[in-house]
Amino acid sequence: MEPHHPDRSEIELSAVLHALSDPHRLEIVRRLDQDSEPRACGTFGFDLSKSTMTHHFRTLREAGVIRQEREGTTKLTSLRREDLDARFPGLLDAVLSSEPVAV
Amino acid sequence: MEPHHPDRSEIELSAVLHALSDPHRLEIVRRLDQDSEPRACGTFGFDLSKSTMTHHFRTLREAGVIRQEREGTTKLTSLRREDLDARFPGLLDAVLSSEPVAV
DNA sequence: CCATAAGTTCGATGGATGTCGTACAATCAA
DNA sequence: TTGATTGTACGACATCCATCGAACTTATGG
């Protein structure tokens, strides 16, 4: 079964803020924004287990921050920038324009 | 002893996002922004116990979102808008411009 | 068909979090 | 001084959360 993505109108501010309040997840979003190309989950090189990464990606997806699509054996992840900009104008830019933190 | 307020440069994005990710705390910040006048802690009328309110105000204060100053028997709370705007430009406006949610 | 690679699922675990009630401290008014 | 008002401190408790390892699924490539 395909994973669930909330509709744009269903994206909740508190869920987005909570998703972005974890340093690992914020760094994921930061890199997705820089690349502007869908990216495989395993290409982030964090010192975390696979199951923990799955947990973080699920948190971001269920909050409506990212989109995940299966592509063969991998899973491409992309930022839902248009949806986020439409729903919370300026939020993503404000968050991403702050200085990165080491993770 | 006076409660601790982080210096502007010490305010961390993850702490701010976490503080704002709770609906009650977000509503507190929303009202502080509308009033633009320092406000007593007890004037928010939430259906929460006093100790829970203390907890939320402490979370906001330690994240650097609000300032608390004793004034007689009450405690005036104000938004640290200048500090937040300087440290994370546009963040507070983006958060506050989204539609309020019932609490 | 088999092995490998990429993620998910499923407990488990230690720590944080939101909530409460009761007791306490500080200030002001009578 | 006594009482009322405001808020804090301290446990307690149920839940959530970030993390892990091990077992599983799904697709790809010999």
C-alpha cells in the first residue's frame, strides 16, 4: 500500500513545526531544498539506524513536509514546497534561511 | 531568584519551533502579539491548571520566545519580537499569519 | 533462483512532555 | 496580622518520542 500524504488543506501548523523542531529532520529538509531534485532516503549519511531514518521520514511525510514516491527498490523524497508556501507563506523560507547546525 | 532568559544569540531554532508546536503555547504567543502590551499570566482563560500554565510559560521563556517580569504579585509576559525578528527574520510573522485554531 | 540492496515493521527502552493536585512563597489590601 | 491573589515547586502519571536491533518485504541483477 502507498504511504499516506495529507492533502494540502489538511496540513497543520503544529505538526509542521513539530516535524521541523528536530535537528535531524530540519537538516533533511535543508538538503532537500538545496538539491531541488528528488533524493533517495539513504543518501543523507546520518549516523542513525535505518529504522530511525524511516521514523523521521514518516514524521515529515505525515506532517505534509515531504513527498515520498517509490522508484524501484529506492524511495525518492522531495520537499512539498508549493503546498507549504501556499498554506504557510514565508514559513519555510524563514526556517531555512537561519544558519545550519551540525548534525 | 529571577528566572533565566536566554540571550538573543543563544536562542535556538529547534527550541523555538518546539515551543511553538504546542497549540496552547502558540495561542499564548498569538494573543501576546495582538495586544502588544505586557500581560499577566493568568489572563488567558485556558481550561488548564495553574501548574500547567507555569510549565508552558517556562517552556516559552527558556526557548527565548517570551520575557517575564515580576510586577507585584503578578508577572507580566511580553513577546520578544525584536530578538526573534533579528535572529530568525520572518519566522514569527509566518507563524502568526496562519489561521488560528481553537484551543 | 539466489543474493544483494533499500526500506519497513515490530517490539523494546530510556528520556522528554503535558497534565494534574497539593503544598509553598511572595505580594498587596483590609 | 490576616486573608486573598498569583504564581512556583514538587511529585506523580500516562503518553509520546528518538533511538536501536532483528526480522521482514520488495525490487534488481547476476
